[in-house]
Amino acid sequence: MNKLGLIAGNGDFPLLVAAAARRRDIEVIAVAHLNETDRALEPLCQGITWIKVGELERMIRSFKQAGVLRAAMAGGISRARLQDSFAPDARALAMLARIGRFSDDAVLRGVAAELEADGIEVIDPIYLLDRALADQGTMAGPEPSAAQLRDLEIAFSVTRSLGPYDVGQAVAVRDGVVAAVEAVEGTDAAIRRAAALCGRGLVVVKAAKPAQDLRFDRPAIGPRTIDLLTEVNAAVVGIEAGRTMILQRERTLELARIKSITVYGYAGA
């Protein structure tokens, strides 16, 4: 039986990857993060080790002891919680000193380099999920208006401009005005802030940073995204065709249709 090391963060993505791997008779050996990863991951794995964020040596040792040669990252870590849960070991501290930056992309690349230095290839888990990536054009909900398409253009332009600074992976626009740009608070808080400032009818986009390594840092939407957009009376969510994941695709798109939220795959980013 093949083995996959799963570095699990928060959200549904780790659960979907583990379940998909099991369906393919791939043994899942997970390293999960305390106070981040859903405990529902445990029964989907043949082995699981719970660590604090930053316990890099323990992560690598658990994979090597299990004979893992390939690993994938799935799910994020809440930046706002790092001050409470970050416990870097000596290997992590040395890696951070070497990379010289604490941006998400730099840290994830650093972790990947450490794994690969120990003979564990870091792969993109997207191949395990059927039809996971966004299509081009309207996938659910009403066709966007000309004004909403212009707002999408503005929002994606902002993401391209600010992405190198590790901000702006989610941007909300209404009637040509940028309402909010995601920073350390995370996507949900940024969207709620935009709605509080600008009211209903927001156009929201989620996008990768320029040169982002999609093996371990791929933007995604899912049912929770649609629930949040419904809560704040948003109108459109724009995502990058061929790059952004739609978690639980059928459920997400059906929910968007029911709630009249437009899901639009943007090809110009």
C-alpha cells in the first residue's frame, strides 16, 4: 500500500484529502496541529501525531519512522493564533533564521525544503480530488452584471499588486470601491469588515499570490464560504479558474445556487 504523509492544518481540506487518499488505497500518516486541525481527521488516518505549530523536527521524525517518502500540506494555520500556539523547536528556529522572512509563503517553502532535505518529497494533493479546481465563467448563481465584472477586475488587480507583501489573498469591492483587503485577521474577518463598512452587494475575490507555490498554499472556497457570503448579503465570489479549489464542489455550487450567490471563475488573473 502507498503511503502519504499529511501535514494537516485547519478547515475541511485535510479531511477531504485523507478521505480521497483512502479511497485510492493510500495509507495516510498525518501530522496534525493542536487547536487547529479537526479531530475528525483521526479515523481517516492509519497514524496521526499531534504537534504544536513549529515542532518541525517531531514532524519529520514521525514521517521517517512511518516510512513516508511523499508528503502533502493541507489546510492553513490561523495567523492570529500564532502568538498563543507557536512553539518552534531548534530545527524550526534555524530554518526561520536561514530564510530571513516570516511570510506564509517563505515559511512554507522553508518547511518543504526541510522535508525534502530528509528525503520526503512534498507534493500537491490536488490530484487526489476530482474536479476540484474552478472552471472559467459563471459556475453558480446569476450571471454577473457589467458593474460586478468591473469590480472583479479591480479586486483581482489589488490581489496581484499586494500579494508580494503577503496580504490581499481576499479582497472585497463594491461599486468600484475597495471595501477591505485581507491581512492578518483572515478571510472571514476581512469580509465581515467590508460588509460592515459598505453593506450588501459585495464582490469578493480569493486569489493566490504571484509566484505562490500551489503545492502547499492553494486558495479555496467551500460551503462555509457561501454561508458567510449569505450572512453578509454579498453578491459575487470570484476565484481563479484552474487554480482555486472548490471544496465539496457539488454541495458548494448547489448552496450558491440556492442562495443566489454568483460563483465566477476568472481567467484573467
